[in-house]
Amino acid sequence: MSTLSAITEVPLIELPGGAFTMGADHQRRDERPAHQVNLAPFRAAERPVSNEQYSAFIDQTDASPPPFWSHDNFHIPEAPVVGISWHDAVAYCEWLSEQTGTGFRLPTEAEREYAARGGLEHADWPEPFDAWPNELARSSIATAEHPHVPLEACRNGFGLYCMADNVHEWCSDWYDRNYYSVSPSSAPTGPESGMRRASRGGSWRHRIKFTRVSARSSLSPSYRYNDYGFRFYADAD
């Protein structure tokens, strides 16, 4: 279905890093306290890893196809791949690093939130209003019964697609709902251990398809859900 060129053609967005306020004091308990975080510059893939991209990984390794590929709705070439465990996502990043010579990886939770904010401070959404994206895009996403091909209307201020909708995306951190109270201010990487890995982003499967940029979620790293995918990141050049 795919070749390596389908992967290497995906743009990487350069993100400047710096200081930002992570979390939200007016939201859920695990988003508190809001605290300042400093990040080095890094890069993020423009969109989540697609079925087409993941197919190249399967073709060139002994990885198994995602469990939902037997259903047409979960095998749309340009839509995000789902049914990916945290371990699968890490293995993909390691394979892609070997293929390209670039050190690809999952993001920290802090990097994922910074990227989702798109340059906005103290915002709940990738745009400064809760009617994001426009009405036409919201309607099409709200009625979707499967992951959708990224829409132009869902880009944020950094040019990243689907940071608050479509599929949950794995982060590298272990999840701890109380971590923000002890988080360091410089490049936090999460707790040293845990039972669940952190994830971020919205879900086509949920009744409410969009999620706030500071909202946190988590899952056992071995689980494969049909609304869990990922996107690859890298350090700055």
C-alpha cells in the first residue's frame, strides 16, 4: 500500500520552544496547578501517522497490522492509523529513525501541550474561541464514525493538524494525575514509573469529538484502542 517516500514527504514543523503555562487551574484536577514550563526547540510531524505510512513499517518489519484494518473505516490511506499500542508507536519511531537517520520519538506531555496550543497562552482551544474549527468542519467531524483525513480547518497556529480532534495521540511520559504539583520547570518528562502512559488529543469515538489543549488522558501502554494513534516528533536540527 505504501513506500518509505510516503513517510519522508510528511512535513516536520519547526517549533520555537521557550516558556509557556502548562495546565489550567480552572479545569480538571489533573490539569492543576497551572505551571510554567521551559522547552527547547523541537519538531513535530504536521499530522498523525496515517494508515499509508504505517503500512510501510509493516511491509519492512515483522510488525503485525493494526487489529482494526479488516474494517474499511479504519483503513483509509490518509486517515490516522489507530489500534496502535504505546509499544507499537515507539517501535515505529525507532524504525523510522533507522530509515532516515533522524532521531524520531514520541513527544513529552509538555511538548504535546505546547504544540497543541499553537502559540496561544491560556487558551482552551487551538484558536482563541470555543467554536473552533468553523461550522462546516465541526459538523463533518461531529458526525464522523471513524478517524477522518486531516482537514485544513483543523490546523492550529503552528500549522499542525488535528491537535484537539480526530484521535488520541501517545506521549512518552508515564501518567500521574498529581504530577503537576512536583513537575520541574525545565523540560519535564513525567514520573519515573507508572501503570499508564499519557496521551493527548480528541477522539472520533467520544460523544464530544473535540478536547481542550490542556486536557489529559492515559491508557495502559499495551492496549490497542480504535481511537488511539500517534505522531512522530524530533529534536530541532
